[in-house]
Amino acid sequence: MLTPTKKILLKAQKQGYAVGAFNINNMEISHAVMEAAEREKAPVICQTSEGSLEYAGMDMLLAIGRQLALTSKVPVAIHLDHGKHPEVVKVAIAAGYQSVMYDGSSNPFEKNIEITSGIVKLAHEKNVSVEAELGAIAGIEDFVSVKERDAHLTNPKQALEFTKRTRCDFLAIAIGTLHGAYKFSGRSHLDISRLKEIKALVKVPLALHGASSVPKDLVKQIEKHGGKLGTPVGVSDGDLKEAVKNGICKVNTDTDLRLAFTAGVRKILTQEPGEFDPRKILASAYDEMVATIRWKIKLLGSSNKA
Ligand SMILES: [Zn+2]
């Protein structure tokens, strides 16, 4: 059932688990997210990025997401991921999203507060909740010095001031994760002590971006069937569990779905070279995605929380 994002995330915060926020770029991915959530009896967030809106159109993705949500038994929210342009965020608020993200993290602190506050005001009038972002989501290894790292990762005291002044409902924080499949040159490592400090000060649910796991079995399967990925590295299961234990309530996942999709398509095209029915090719991608999403939901602790 279509459910406010705020309701879903406040429950997660209270009970100490995280909800998966999966990027839906087309019908098959949306279906896979819903099937996995239903089988796990888990609340779920379906989100669309500005890139996906350019690809498929807001009306189309919103219609698919809503249709699936209306007929589902688990709580589902439709969320705008990384709205970087206030105009797009405003259109999403009017279009009927349960929540929107305004990502003003590339702006200076005061400018980020100013624009975010304006969006929060507009959104709250329509009962839409807002995720804001503070800090640069970039891998820890990108920072050569501790000073540089401090300048980019979320500052706990600033996070408190930011949430109070903007009245945002959720906050995406930077603790050393990185978008994409190539996050670390070695082992995954997140700044958990920084997360603990933020959690102690900030009252709103916290979101983690760039938190794909990059499952090794999917990478292997892609390479076995002709793909070439180099050496992608994601966030380890241990780090992700630790982050959830210490206050992360929303975990964004896009890369893992892309990997699962590709693994499924490569597998069927290699194993059945005569196959040319798109429905059968996409069914293989679908099965891989459902398995990956179910695994992720279990890892986040949101199974049986619907
Ligand atoms: Zn993100």
C-alpha cells in the first residue's frame, strides 16, 4: 500500500533497522523490487533519480510505481532521489511523490540551508517529506589528509544546525561511501565514529548513499559470460550492518540492481543463444534482481517489518 516515507522511516528508526531504497528505472526493475519486498514482508522505498526521469519520464515511472504500490500488501513509498534542480523537485512534489530529496550538498552551507528550507516549506504544505544532504559523498581514499576529509564528510555539529534550521525530515550523510561500483581500492571502510556522533545529535532518520554491496557472485557471473568489470569493490556486509546498527534508516541501492540485471541478461544470452524474446531475456534479469533485493533487505534487517 502507498505509505508516507516518513511513517516508514520513523518506524525503522524506532525499531533499529534500515529500509532499502531501490532505484526503479523501468517496469521490470519496479516489479522485481515489489516482488522481493512482498516475499520478505518488508517495507520498501521505490525511488527515481533525475537520470531515470530523463530516461523514462516522471509520469511513466510514477504511474508504474503507484500501480504496483496500490496493489501491494507491504508499505511502499515513491521517492525522488537526488533532485539537484529545485524545479524538478517542485514538479515531483506536485506530481504526488511521498517524499523528495533535494541535494544541495554542492552548495556552500548557508546556500544549502536557504534552498533546502524553501523546498521543505513547499513540500510540507503538500504532506510530502524531504531528504536533504550535507557533506560530499566521496570515498575516504579520495581525501589525502585528515583536514581534507573533515572538510568533505558530514560535520556532526553542522548536521544538527542544518536539520534544525531547514526542518528537513531525513538527512543523507557522508561517512566515506561513494556512488557506483568502484568505491575502494582496498577493503571497504566507513567512518562509523562520525556516524555515532551525528546520530547522538541529529533526531531525524539518516540515509546512506553509495552503499551498494557489489556482490562478488554477480561480478563473477558477469565476467563468466563475457563482461569485463575490472575490480569493483562495494561496502562490506559487516560495514553495512554496523552502519544500520548505529543509526542508518534508509540505504540507497542502485548499482547492485544494475549488476544483477546485467548478470541475468548475460547469462541467458550466453546459455540460450537462440533466444530473442525480450520477455524471456528480461525474465532472467528479473530473477537475479529479485534474489539480490531479497538478500539486501535481509542484510538491512527489514524482513518481516511490513
Ligand atoms: Zn545518492
